Amino acid sequence: MKKVVWWLCLILLSSGFVSNNVYLIQDGWAQTEPVEDGEPAEEEEEDEDLEGFEDEDFEEGDDAFEEIEVKLPVPVSTESQGLSYGGFFREELAYSFQEQDPNLGFVRRGAELSKVRSILNLNLEVDLDKDWKLKISGNAFYDAYYSWEDRDLYPYDTLNVVEREAEFRDTFIEGPLTDSLWLKVGRQIIAWGESEGPAITDMANPRDNREQGVVDIEDARIPIFATKFSYLKEGWEFNVVFTHEFRANKIGVEGFEYDPYASIRSIFEVEFPKQPENHLSNTETLYRLFKSFNGGDISFMYADVFEDEAYLDFDKNTSRLIPRYRRIQVYGGSGNYVMGSWLLKLEFAEKHGLGFAREDLDKQLENEVDRPESWSEKNTSEAMLGFDYTGVTDLTATFELGIIKTHDYEDNLMHLELRASSSLILRYDTWNDTLHPQFFWVRLPNDNGDVLRVTVDYDYVDALQLSAGIVVYEASKADNLLYIFRNNDRILASLKYSF
Amino acid sequence: MHTFTLPFIARHFLLFVLLISFAVPTPLLGETLTAQQVMEKEDDRYEGDTSIQDMIMILIDRRGGQRVRETKGFSKEYGEDTKSISFFLSPADVKNTAFLSHEWDDSSKEDDSWLYLPALRKVKRIASSDKSGSFMGTDFTYADVEGVDVEDYDYKFIKESEMVDGHDTWVIEAKPKKAIKKKVIKETGNLKSQLWVRKDIFMVVKGKFWVKKGKKIKYLTISEIEQIDGVWTGKKMQMVTTKKGKREHSTVLQTRSIQYNQPLDDDMFTTQRMERGL
């Protein structure tokens, strides 16, 4: 079955690109063929190039040079008068077509419709004066799936995470303090670095990982309340950020089929995460220096922040695991360089103070160790090397290779000392930017499983986008990180109306 | 470096159209000016040091369905180099998208391009060697928007004289130079083009482009030409894409307002400005 799905994905992918890519690939070959003696004369080649244009003359009565009469809309700038509002409504459906493993504690068991989520986004922008701007944005969703399917089997906390949510998104005020100094205060997203996958220097915002592999990076970043200063001088930009709230990565929860602790819960009880409190002493600080050059960009950063992903701390008194968040220090940099149709990308960082899970907790408990430890503090070196390739018309191919090395490695850690991951994203925009097939594949570090997603977005009109796709999880070994999600394959469909 | 009257998209599109100069003098014309000289004159025409332009982009599909984008663009000359930035004001799904380009006269330097996508809240540098793709869904390509090198083409006259909207024009054919033909066609997407250049103001008013991909032909028309602040300006520009004689898609770029030589801060043409928006 799994093989069939993989092939189906490949067929879907190829059908989305076939009409243009085959043609373009042929172009590419033609350009690399050596010129040999006896080849047709240039004029003949030229004629060959222009073959097929015979029917070029426009049909009688329809002159393509004729001026098109259009009725111009009322300009936004006149209409808004310093105030604009908008948003979108999106309906997301998912059909899970694999039966679930009954040993994992997921509520869903059979193949069924598994998501009927209605999302409303509203935003308001106000020009306070010539320079200062206020933005208020919020999201709310309700998933009707939980109102009819085994609702009583889900813990209340789980429903709070996956059934309903309402939150402020980008809500800030911004403007210049001086000619060179810019201030932005409020909930905001601060996206740094080059990677579209792992967060290496992109340390400001946590991510929404509730549905692994389903959410695009543009939707995954979670805004945080922060004060950001930007100082611009002679082409250099210097950013200083102070955060005023802690928000963790959003992850799957108990009973939900993306619960990352599902396999652990059969051994230990896992408490709800203990998050750092939002007081002054927990302020995070981030710094970045950025510069654009002809042909490339470069940046360096330092951050003293909480890790957004929890480590599991064993509480001997209750014999429970408590997700906690460690304070870490990160320094690194990123850059890119253009070479023709290639954009080469590099990102690297040193991270100090991370918490990593140990695999010998059960042995410690068997041996009745005084202070059993479920984790160890370690430092890592992380890097991403990748590229965007835009040499095929309307197609962008992005490949990234990620590497993480753990320093002072010990054999009792759950992960390997050196971990490598890779991802490939193909984005195609055709039909005058109304049809957008996308292929997404990621291999988790050290062959811990693959996620493959193929989607097609179609802009029926500007305001209405229809989408369909499929996401497949591949993990064949029981010790693969993705093994517990191996039956979460889904067919996706959505409708988005922007206003 | 040539100049033209429509800043932002139209202006930089016409970097392509108008940079074309005549490599071979044509005795048939019997004029004192060679084609090369005509284009040099066009190239020397003053077009202002800066420009600020409000533009409507209307995308029309084969059934007549329209999609409308409103943009505001800024452009500034730095000697022979040009920096330009444009912001999308509407519709909602592309609002606040920004495109920044630094075009260098020195052919050894790659032009710099960045795109700010508000959904990503991030400025992304674009590797822009292949410029044959559609610019934001219009019938104009990135090559049309950013321009290509004039030295890459051979030119010849097709007609000595043809009247367009009551004005006499030269009709010129442009083909990529043989030595770099495949490279140029790959980068621009066009096999050849044909241009109508007004004799009185040395301005392109019509164009026809043979597009390799899909064997399509595109038709350019520039109208509502008037002198603004002493600069000849085409306020309406349309491109019609056809295949086998059938209209596939069209784009109309209509200038709502345009100002020349207004002071523009250098900070306007930075990636930071893209994030901040208008």
C-alpha cells in the first residue's frame, strides 16, 4: 500500500509539471549538445526554431495590437485613507486513509475524515501618522471533527489544542525613532537565516509542529511579543530584539495522532509542559548584523533565548516526565551567493545548553539510582548547506542538507553524535500564476523517516484559492522517529477566501 | 545605458525593448541616421533622475475574466545604474509583496533582486539569471521587467516607414547574436522580436515577440503617450499573449500617476524598506 502511495505521489507530481518540464528539459539538452561539423547552417536552425509559428497571424477581426479597453477600479490608496482591513476564511479537510496502530493510544483508529477545520483571520492596519503604523491581526479556528468523532475519548487539554484556538497574530506598532533607527513593538515574526527547514539561526519565533509535515514554513512561525530595534547605517543593518513572552513550539498532544510522546506514554506519564513565566528576568535577547552585497547577503547573530522545543525531565517523586524548556545561547551566521540560476545558501550556529533525552532511564530506575536522569546538557554545532535553482522557467527547486554534531557525546543519548537531514522542495507557478503545484520531501536526521507531500493550489479568482494534496509518512523501523506517525497519511483539501 | 519614460515595470520592461541598437547600418533607408544611431539617440533621451509611479495591472484570461493588482513603484538612477522597488497594494492575497532590484550597468556584475513575501515575513534573494518566467502572473517576464543586454542582439530594418496612431515609425527585427543565441534565448525566452520605433521621439510604441516556450507570440502596445515634466511617457502598456492565432492571456499596465525628479532617499531601495512596506 505504502509503495502505491509513493508512486501515486510521483505520478501527481509529474502530471503537474509534465506539460512544461519535458519541453524545458529538452531545451536544456539542446543547449549542452556540442556543435559538430556538418550541422545545419544557422539560418536553417533559425527556421527550425520558428517552426510552429505558421499560424501566427491573428484571426480576422481580432487585432492583438488593438487597445484593450479596461475599467479601472477605485485605487486602494484613495479608498483606504490610512485605514485598511481584510483577512481570510479557510476551510481545511483531511482524510486519513490508513488504519491507526491500536497500541499507540491514538483516538482515531479507522480510515476516516480526520479534520474539518474552519479558520478565520482578521487584520486591521492603521496609519497613525506619516511614518507610524499600527497593525492588529488575529486567528481563530474550530475543528468540527471533534464534535462528532469520539469526543469523550480526548482529554480536555487536547481539545484545547486541536479543536479550537483563538489568538492574536501580528499585532504591533512600528515607526522611526530617528532617520536611522526603527522601532517595532508587539507580537511579531522575526524570520532570520536562509534555511526553510530546521531553525538554525532563526531563533526568535517558535513553530507550529502540531501536524508534522503538513504546515508550510510561512504558516509555521508563531508570533511573539517583542521589542525590535533596527539600526541602518551605510548599508549595514543591526537588529536588537527583546522578547516579553515565552511561547513554545506547538506540538501534538495526548490522543491526537501527531502526539510525539505517544510511544513514551505507555511507559511513563507525561505531564503538560512547564513553561517559563513571562517576567522580566526571563527576557530573551537576540542580536543580528546584516549586509547585502552585489551578488549575495551575509548576516551574523547571537541569541540568549529559551529553547522552544521541550526536553523531558524525570520527576522521581511522581515518576512522571515533565516537559521543560532550557535557556540556551546561540551564535552563528548565514549567507547566500548568486551564481547564474543558482542561489547558494549557508547557515551555521553553535548552540550551548541544549537538553537531550537519554535512553537509559529505565535501566537507572531498575538499578534504583538515587537521582535518575532523563536528559543531559550538551552543546551542538549545526549547519545547513543548500541551494535554490531557478534555471527552469517558473520552477524553483530548493535543496537543503542539514548537519548537527553533538559535542562531548555520550553513548546513553537517544540520538546519534552526527545527524544529517535533507529536504527538497519544488515549486511551480504556471497559468499566469494561478496554478501552483508543489512537491515537498524531507528526510529526518539519520534516516529516521521521510515525509512526502504533493499539493496543487489553484487561484480560481484572486479571492478564492482551491487546494488539494496528499501527505505520506515513511518509516519502516520501529526505532525511527517517524514510526509512530507512519499511519498518518492524509489526503488534503482546502478552500481559502481572501477579503 | 538607455532611458525611457515609464518608471518601475514599464520603464524597466523597456530597458529590453529600447536598449536594442542597430548593429548593421541599413543603406535602404537613405537616411543620414543609421539604425544604431537612432537607438543611441533614444538611449540618450532624458527620463528623469527619479520617478514615483502608481500603476494598475489588469490580468485578463482567455474568457475575459480579470484580476487586478495595484502597485506603487519608485526608481532612482545612480549614474548608469538603476535601483527600483515596487509594492503591491492590492488584492488581499498579494498585498505588501515587494520587489527590489539593483541593475548594474557593468555587465560583469549580476543584477541583484529580492522578493518580500508577507506570508513569510522574510526578504528572499532571487537568483535571476533565467528571466523568462512570468512576473507576478502578468504577460511580462522578469526579462521584460529587468531588461537585458543590448550587446546580445543583431538588428535589421523590416520596414522603412509604417504609420502607428498617426506617427511614422521604423520597424526593426531583433535576433540574439549567433554566438550567444542559445544563452540569450534561455534567459529571455524570446527567439526574436520586432519593434516599432516612433521617428519623432525615438520611442518604441509596438512590439512583437516570438516566445520559444509553447511557441507563443506576444504583442506589445504602448499608448496614451504624453510629455510629463519634459519626459515622454507612455501611460498605458499592454501585452497580449497568443498561441496559434488565439488570444491566451493579456495584461494591461495603466499608469494612474507619475512624478519625476522628486527627492527619494537611498534607504528606499533597501531590503529593510521591503519589510517595512509603504
